[in-house]
Amino acid sequence: MTLSPSSFETTAKELSDRRTSFATKVNLAAELRDSIDSFNDADFVPFLAVFLPVFEKLLRGGHPKFVDSPEHKLRNCVLEILNRIPNKDFLKDYVPGLVDLCLVLLDKENEENAVICL
């Protein structure tokens, strides 16, 4: 299944809901990661507005895991999503926040995730 802009809000709410299991969050994030390559440039405007606050909350609020766990898989998948966002004009306003987030994560993440932050 491919995510579309019409399902962004629902998916974001599930990802940010504390009652959603990590396994479910990993599946949602993986589906989003696999769908991002099919987005056109116009899809990224709502994508960034909806998902960046959720991703930042997940990454800043959680703690890195140094073992293969659902929490580690979620953090890794979110970082992969951020890495796949094309470097185009729609990203310009978000760059300072993303750079700050990546610099913070470089200091605290495990090696696998820190490499993605680079």
C-alpha cells in the first residue's frame, strides 16, 4: 500500500499516539519510507508540515537503543525517511531545524543511526 497526501494526517496521529505499539509505528514508518520515492514535489509541502513535527518529537523525545529493538527500528526508519526527502526549494524553510536535529542526534545516537544523520 502506498501512502498518499490524503492519509498523512491519520498516519501522523497514529505515529504520535502513545497507545500505538512500537511494532505498529515501525510498520507505518516503513510504509511511509517506501512510499516517499513515489511522491511528487507538491506532495512534500503537506508531508513536511504534517510529519516533521512528529518525527522531531519521536527523535528528540525517545532514547537511542543500542540493540535491535522496535524502538531502534522506528528511529532508524524515521531517519531514513528524512534522508530520502529531496533537497529542493520546498525544504528550504526546514533546513535549519533539520540540521539542528541531526547535530543533536549525532551526539547521542548509536553508530548506525548517526551515520544516517550525516
